[in-house]
Amino acid sequence: MNNDDRVNDDKAETTPPTDTSGKPDDVVERELEDSDSDAESLEEARNQEREAEELRRKIAEIERKVADGN
């Protein structure tokens, strides 16, 4: 390896990554946004599960009332 190769290697290490259009891509920011999206999706799924459980309880209560004749 000669000195020219080391200079090129140094530039490659300090050049920020780019997206497919050639614009700089902030990988850390993108990862943070993705993890926020994952957290929102998880919270949404938990809320849906809670709502489904509440509906199951209400249905069971109605079925008991119908079976009792009330």
C-alpha cells in the first residue's frame, strides 16, 4: 500500500453514508425514527388487545344475562 491508498481510505471513513439519490443519509436518525415507529406499533397492538378483551367481557356478560332470562 502506498501513501495515496491511505489518503483515499481516510476519506472513505469520514464520508457520510448516502441514500440511493446520493444525498447524505443520517443513519442514526433513521434508526431512531424506525424504533419510534416500532414502539408506536407495539402500543397500538396493545391497545387493540385491551379493547378486544373488554369486548369479550361485555359479550360474556350479555350471554349470561340472556341465559338467565334478564
